[in-house]
Amino acid sequence: MKKRIVALAFALTMALGMTACGEKQAETTAAPAGTTGASAGSAGAASAEDPSVTLKCGLTFTLEDYRGEDLQWWADRVKELSNGTVTIELYPSETLVKGTESVSAMVMGTIDMYLVNTSYVEGSVPDLEVMNMPCTAPAKELTDRLKLCYDVMEACHDQIFTAFDNAGVKYIGTIGQGGYVDMVFSKPIHTAEEYTGWKVRTTGGISDDILNALGCTPTFISSSDLYLSLQTGVVDGAMTTPNTILNNKLYELCPYMVVPSVNNSYSPYFVCCSNEAWDQLSENQRQIMADAAKECLARTIEVYPDRQNSDREEVKKNLAEYIELPDEEWAKMQEKMNPVYDAYAAEFGELGKEIYDMKCSVEDAFSN
């Protein structure tokens, strides 16, 4: 554990999480070149005995957001592979329920499906809070980080299914990743001490404790409410993705970006469904949906870097200042953050520790 926590001092300076959208693949999907834990697989084929099912799937983001585009790609792929027997209707921008209420709504059977991120369901799926821990591998290239996330999701598939099952919902697959997670503010920050006193939007989880350690006041706000919250002074800074900054024009209110960011997790996005929706599906249809999710996640390695880097560069054009903290200031921040990681890891349950060990094993294999 000590070795892994120490490695964070290097890992936290690297490129962050990621996700993607895009074109259709062939029906047979091989593991991405260079991955260490993914196995080749063949997408399922439709059966004449499969029932016709229509499911409603909610998400926090707009369909124009890259996570919305990913979910649309996945839904289209499921419909194609199932020969139209499975139709998934998407409800963006929390029109079904808030992201924070997604797991409980599926447990109660009031919604069929949701695109779930662990930072939005803190406490609902406690064994998956480990996914909010930073990547410890020295993967400087975004493509390497994408491959690592793919491998981690593959290695931990059964444990992720169990974690969601324990929470009362069914895990179908991981379709994407969170992307770079940047920090923007209404005024410039140039030192570790200047973080003190800021009200910063987060999505919960370990990010709250990190910001507290830095002297900030973290506030959970969904992306759909973020612009108004900045405009009205509920917060004066935000931790979010370049795509969200760009699509919501957050640079109008927060024109100062500070790097490195304090968030370095994979932030995977899981497609889950209620037990009632699960029971409507044949075994073959469940496999088709899982295979389509695997394809979607594999595609992030190919299409995500250009999209994410392009978004970030576009954001930078609209900033008043792009601030790179000096190494000595970042070192001061790390001293405050490292105890948070130690405390967080010490509280994992048995399943959470198993997932964490498997995650670290994949990252250690990369490092070696």
C-alpha cells in the first residue's frame, strides 16, 4: 500500500481520465493492442426467440456531451446486434431522475436504466468507491491511460457486477471514462495557499476530501445546474471536464484554468438496469448489451484522445489565463492530499479491497 500511495506523487501530475463516442465497429471485437487484461471476444447474435423489449435509460448529461454520444452509440449498437428486439430510449439532462438518485430509482423500479458514475452515487454502491482512487501507473500518454482503464474494467468485471448486485441493480457494462478533469476558477490561483477559501463544484466522493484538505469548500452540483450555480455565487470554481466547460461556456464565468488538476481517477461510466428490466431480457440479449458496452469502451482508445485534446485546446482559447503551477507548489499540495488517499484506502470493505488490489495489479503490470 505504501508503495502505491507514494507513486501517487508522480501519477497525479499526469493526464486524467477519459471517454469517447463514435462510429460502429465490426461485430467481432478484439482486445485493443497493448492491453494487459482484456481478452478477445465476439459480439452476441440475435435469436428468433428473443422478446421485443423497450427500455428507458437516463443520464446526467446532454446527448451532445461526449458521454451522451457514447451512450447513443451503445444504444444504436445494441439495437443493431439484437436485430431490433432491444430498443433503448435515452433521456438526457436528468429528465428521468437526478444522477444522485439513479441507483435508488432503479432499486425501486421507477426507472429502467441509467448511466452511472461512482462519484454521483457515493454511499449507494460503497464497494465501487475504490474507482475514485487515482491511477498509480506512470502512464503519461492518454492512450496508455485508456488502455489501462479498459484492462481494469475487464479484470474487475465480476467484482463490479457483484458490487452493483449487492446494491440492488444489475451491471451491464462500462461504456466510457470521465475524461480530463480540469479545475477552473473566477480568479487566478498561482500557489497552494491560494486554494484556501474557494467554493468549488465537485461530484462528490474522494474529491470532496481532497478539496477540504486544500482549504476549499466542496459543493456537489450536477453538470446541468453548474452554470447557474456559478452565476449566482453558489460556487466560484469548478472541477469538471473540458467538454462540460466548453458546452456550457463555463469559461465565461471561470476564465482561469489551473493545472495539474487534483483529480486523476479513471471515473468510469457504467450502464446499469433495474432487476425488473433485467428480467425482461433473454440471456442472449443481456450478452449482446454487454458485448456492445465492451466495444464502446474499446473505441475510446481510438477516438478519445483527439476529441479530448481538441476540447481542451478550444477551452484554452477562451480563457483569460492557463496557469501551470510550479513544481514546488504542486509538491505542497501533494503533502496535503496524500493522507486523504491513505485514509480512503484504509476504509474499503472486503469486496472494495479486492477490486482495489486487482486495479493496482493491472497498474503495477504496466509499471513493470
